[in-house]
Amino acid sequence: MPELSHRRRLLVLAICCMSLLIVSLDNTVLNVALPSMQRELHASTSGLQWTIDAYTLVLASLLMLAGSTADRIGRKRVFMAGLVVFGIGSLLCSLAPDLELLVVFRMVQAVGGSMLNPVAMSIITNTFTDPRERARAIGAWGAVVGISMAAGPLAGGLLVESVGWRSIFWVNLPVALAALLLTARFVPESRAPKARRPDPVGQILVIALFGALTYAIIEAPVSGLATILPFAVVALAALLGLLWYEPRRIEPLIDLRFFRSAPFSGATVIAISAFAALGGFLFLSTLYLQNVRGLDALHAGLWMLPMAAPTFLCAPLSGRLVGTRGPRLPLLVAGTAMTVSSVLFAAFEAETSDLTLVIGYVLFGIGFGFVNAPITNTAVSGMPRAQAGVAAAVASTSRQLGQTLGVAVVGALLAAGVGSSPYRDAFVPAARPGWWVLVVCGVAVLALGTVTSGRWARGTAERTAERLQEHEVREAAGIRPETPDRAGGSPVARAEEVPGNAHGACTNASEG
């Protein structure tokens, strides 16, 4: 990628943030519209879960494929294709006649969405090469999530009350079109120096793992053990298959060597925990405000502002702290605030009092505002720039997987707790196990933020970066990359020349 002026870099950042805005708005707006969709489409609690999880599930399954494909054929090209598919999916969602087709069209949306966020983050990483400047750019990127959380409930509530829930998908169309035109004009094309090979087996195993696990969790309260057990077995078999197969590939879909870095592994689990908490929090809050308190969509959106505003304000502050002091302080603040917020709901029924409800929302907003920037920065820092797309895609996959699991687990616990009881009477006690799950997520963020941001963790990151860099040098020299030892599974180097590989590596390096 050619060196860009400061103004051009900021413009590229703004364009990439537009893609994050429509994807983030889609989730926050949809949550406010859930009760209206439930009434019009006669959906059950599990049906509402699928309208969210069908999207996040497909997104999580395809993000790594999109990241590696963008590194191979061009980030700008894949990014523009994602904007087109996302816009078409949004239009189809607004026309869905029933719940089943709505779920299908949400999956079409997700195919487009998978080409946006990880690719945009890769573009940002390759545009902002200075570590401090990149941290500030990632902080601005995280602030967009706060904007979507602030604008989403209000815009969604206003649209649902004045036009109907279908109009929430129309918001994506002008933003996607504007981002598409600006990308074509101002974003330079870039790709990795060496193209990565496709990994169809790994991709199928990822889809099987995420899909089977999510189905088993969501359907557990309404289906018998005999129904969900095969899906649980498929999920376990897919996980074991990934752990066995991926290290044996020269260019795997999931490069398990990344996880030798404690900060990268910690960022992955923190992302899953934090976004599981977000998914469960929004799901429970929306249903409570509208179905229990009886608020309309607009007033429910206003009630969620105490959560959205701190997220918007804290995200850029978190980015600056990561750039100047590292990720530990933002992660400690995030874990503490999210844990205390969830404890208020789990142990003290904070939703039953206006004051404690607002305090719980503010604390959760602070925690989520601080958590995003350190996740992203830790995931891509120290990794070779040639693999920025894959590293960013792993972080994005962790976020979407976390949100998928959060909605699935919390929704399943809620459905099991409510059962056949009157909804308004049973909701608060039925939601309590879900809030305790969110407490566990907050504690995980706090503990892992402490353990994976110290001197020992930084040492593992440095050693991992050295190994990855050595691996790239060996590839460029035409030497066969590390392959796993058959007996113990540990990598051993083979100093064999790959026919024709040296020439291909040099060609690709010149293109980068």
C-alpha cells in the first residue's frame, strides 16, 4: 500500500468506520425491534434468538475466510463486494413475509458483513503503521460502536413506532451506498505480500462447530436430549478435527501458532466473554423494558441511553490509554465495571428499581466502552503485517462468536425459567441465571486482563512474533514451512526447497 497523507489516512479511517457503523447499528436497532417482530411474526423466544444468532453465526463462521481472501485477492475488492451483499441482504430482510425467510435473509446480510469489519480493520492496520497512531485510530473505530449503541435504540425506536420494524433495515442502504462510492474513489488497493491458499476443510469444520453448538444451546429448552445430543457430538468432533487438522496445513485457516502469544490468546477469550455479556445484556434488557415494563420501542431506546453514552465516551479514551500505557488499565476497568453491573442484576434485581437500573446500565456502558480497543490492538500488534487480515479476523470472529453464545445461552436459560408461567411475573426470577452468566463473563475479562498483560505475557508475544517472522522469511526463501511432528504434534522445520516456490514468493513480495 502506498504511503498516504495524514488527511487521506483519516478519510480511509472514516470510510472503514462507516462499514462498522451499519453492522453495529443493525444489531442495536434489531434488539429494540424484537418485541414488535415477535408480535407480528408470532415468534417464540427461540425464534427471536435465531433472528440475532443466524446473523452472528454466519458472520463468525466466515470472518477468517474473508480476512484471508482479502489478503490474497485485494482488501478493497473484498470490502466493496461486502458492501453490495450487505445492502442486498438488508433490502431482502425488509421484505421478509415470515420469520423463516427473515432468518434466511439475515444470513445473506451476514455473508456481506463478514467481508466488512475484518477487512476494514486490516485496511486500517496497513494504513496506520505507527503504533501510537494506530492505537488512536482503533480507539476511533471503537467509538463507532458507542455511536451505534447511542443512535441505534433511538433511531430504531423511532422507526419502529412511526413506520414499523421493517424500516430498520432501510437505514443500511444509503450508508452502504455512500461507503461503496467513497471506497471506489479514495481507498487504495492492498494485499498481503504472499497469497494464502484456501482451506476448505478448515472452513467446513468451523461452520460445523459454530452451527452445531449454537443449535444445541438454543433448542435445548424446547427439544429433548435425543434431539440436541447429535449436534453436541458434531460440535465436539469438529473442534477435535480443527485441533488435529489445522497444524498440519502449511497455510491453515486458523493459524494456531498465534495462540502461543498469551496476549493474543487472552484477547481472544476476552472478546468472547465481553461480547457474550453484551449479547445477553441487550437481549434481556430489551425484552424486560418492552414486554415486562410495557414501554414502547422509542421509550425503551431512551432507557438504554445510560448504557450507550458511556460506551461512546469511553471508547476513544480507552484507545488513547492503550497507545500510551498499554492494555492492562483499560481491561481492568472494563472487567470491574461489567462484573459489578451484572452483580447488581443477578443478586439485587436492579431492573426492579429505576435508580439501580440506571446505575447498572451506566456501569455496563463504561465497561464495554473500555474493552474494545485493547482487544483489537492486542490481536494485531506484534503480528506480521502480511497476516494482519487473518489476525484481525480471529479477533472479529471471537466477538461474533461471543455475541452468538451470549444470546443463545441467556435466551435458553430465560426460556427454561419462564416455561408456561405468565411472562411478566416470571421474567425477573427467570432472568437471574442469565445475569449470573454475565457475572462470570465480567470476571473472565478482569482475570485475563490481569494475567495476559504483564511481563511474562509480553515475552510470549515477542517469541511468537519472532517465530512467525522466521516462518515468513523461510517461505520467501523457498524453504518448506514448519510442519507438525507426527508423534508429538510440535512443529519441526524442513529445509526442503519447494519447486517453484522461491519465484512465487519473490513475485508476491514485489507486489506488496
